[in-house]
Amino acid sequence: MRDFITYKKSLEILDNIKISCSSKRVFIANSVGYILAKDIIANHNSPEFPTSGMDGYAFKFEDIENELEIIDKNPAGFVVDTEVLSKTCIKTFTGSLMPKGSDTLIPIENVEVLGNKIKITKAVPKGFAVRNIGENYKKDEILIKAGTKIGFSEIGVMASLNIVQVDVFINPTVAVASTGSEILDLGITQTNASQIRSSNHLTLEALFKQNGADVLQMGPIDDDFENITNFFENALKKADIVVTTGGVSVGDYDLVQDVIKDRLKAKVLFHGVLIKPGMHILVALKDEKIIIALPGFAYSSTICAILYVLPLIYKFRNSNEKLPFVKAKITQDFKRTQDKTIFTACNVAYLNNEYIIDFIGKKQGTSAILTNMLGNPALLIQEQDSSDIKNGDLVDILLLNSLK
């Protein structure tokens, strides 16, 4: 008889798995979605000189009551040598350096042009529309910290610093396969009524890719010792994490657990957790590679992949990413039915500065109901030692759409 551990204990074991992170250098255009491996530090002030923030006329603020003679033009990208003197101005454009001698810019719409002079029709304060040295950032300032996921704004900042290549952490490779003689891959014709279409391997591939892993898709595998053994041996050569679905329960044809334990001689960290869904999950180590064998039901395997595989992917990426657990208000009573940690699909909305959950349209039944994760879903979390939930209580939920 297997000894089942608590959900909390399983997370402690998972967290203690030692993972080595490595980095590589890529062109910034290819770095989107990766995790930054080193701080990005400003190598100059931005702007480096006082700069015009709009189109107008640069002048000395002390002359705001006078008509000002236009003595030059100052396009962006050029440096004018002309100096602003008393009762003069230089027409200056957005992004241009402020001319020597000027301290304020009057917008075009605030002046009346009188030949080669301007008259200010609407005053502005001293220093108006002048971007000071270091307004964007200062030299030696840490602009992007290591551990940040790179997106469009990070690309923009790095480009402004003339950074061509950047150090990023290498994404883990996850091998994925679903097992079972009853499952059919896409496009394969059904030959008997007991066969079902395999979705697990494709669902998990999408989930892992969306969360930063490179995926090695190895497709459905028949319930056969040799096939399953060959899969593991090949996958362990190429992947950091090997994930399967099916074959970990107590049936006569649940062969995955036997291959892991008896043929691979892997070190089993745990097999069986007091959670619903997914209590038969198995996690093992083989030559510093991680094996996670998930249940075969689509909903169970997906929930367990979120809870157990995604944190490992984040750990390999050495990122600041975490599963999006938040507090929410429940709109009905909800009983605790089993001595387990239970994850129940619900709907979530953000209203009046708080998350609200309900169960409208969510189906009750087996662990196979993957459609419960459509729409705007979340998982209600009931801890193993929790009490019944009352309407209006604050509860813990996991936001699922934040993982997409």
C-alpha cells in the first residue's frame, strides 16, 4: 500500500530539487520571452544634455515679456552653434538639444509670429518643456534587474543603450508524451468505441511553451513496456524534465510507474499526494533529470502540470515568475468534502477592486472535464485542514488565464 503525502509536503520536496541554471548570449531581437541573466545598467545619462520636449522657441525666461527676435533654427539631430542672447530666440523642434544660453521653451501655439520676431501670447513657467539631464535615467542606474522576463519595453530600453546582445537564462527542455493503448493521436481513424482522442500531450505542450519551456513532443505511446522504456531512455538524453500522462494508478496496465521504478531505477521522490484531482502523481529523479508522471484524465493532468511542472520551469529559468495565487470573495456556500487539498474550477471576475468567484456553468463529475477551464477560469483551493466555506468568505484561488 502506497503512503500518500500532503500537498504541502510535496511542494517542499519539489522546492528542494537542485537545479543548475545556465545562460547564453542572444541578439536582443531574439530575447523576447527569455529571462534576463545580468542587470542592465545605464552607461550614460538620458538625455545627456537639456533637450526640447516639444516644438517651439528656445529663449531666456527673463525675456518672457518682450518680443523676441528669431535668430536661427534648431532641427532635431543637429547642433546649432548660435547662442541665445537677450531678447532673442531660436526655433527649436522636439528632441533637439536646447541651444546654449536658453533655459525655457515656449510652444508654437503660445506665440504670434511677427515677421522675424515672436510675441508670447500665453506665458509658461521657467524651464517649461525642457527635459533635464538624466530625466529618463542616470548613468550607472540599474534599469532592468536580472530575473526579469524580457518584453517590448525591455527591448526598447536595451536598444536605447545600444545593447546588441544580451545574456539570458537558457529555457528548460521538457519532453512530453501521453500513454495508453486506448488513445488516438490527431488524424488517426477510430477503430472501436473504447478509443478516445488524445489531447493531453498537446495541452501540456501548449501550457509549457506559454510558460517559457522548449518542448520536445513525443506523442501518444501504447501501453507496452518496451515502447515506454524506449521513450524514457530517449527523452532523458535530450530533456531536463520528462512529463507523461497515464499509467501511474493501480491498474494492471498502468505501466509507466513500473518502468520508472523497476527499469529506469529512478529515485522516486513521491508517488501519491492527498490532492484532488491528481492524487496518483509520481515525481522521480534519474541522473539529475526530473520525471513527472501525471494521471491520464485530461483535467487532472493539466491541473497537476500547472501545480508541479510550471514551478520547475520557472526555477530552470531562474526567474521571478510565480503561480498567480490571489484572494477572492466567494458568492455561495461551499462544503469541504474530502480529507485532501482540493482544486475546483470556478469563474472569476474582477469587480470593485476585488476578485469574485462563482460556479455558474461549471460541470460536476469526473476528473476528465477539461472544458471547465474555458472562459475566465480559476481554481478554488481548499486546504486539507480547512473548514466549510461560507458565502462572502475570502478564499484562495489560482488565476488560470494569467498562465496563457
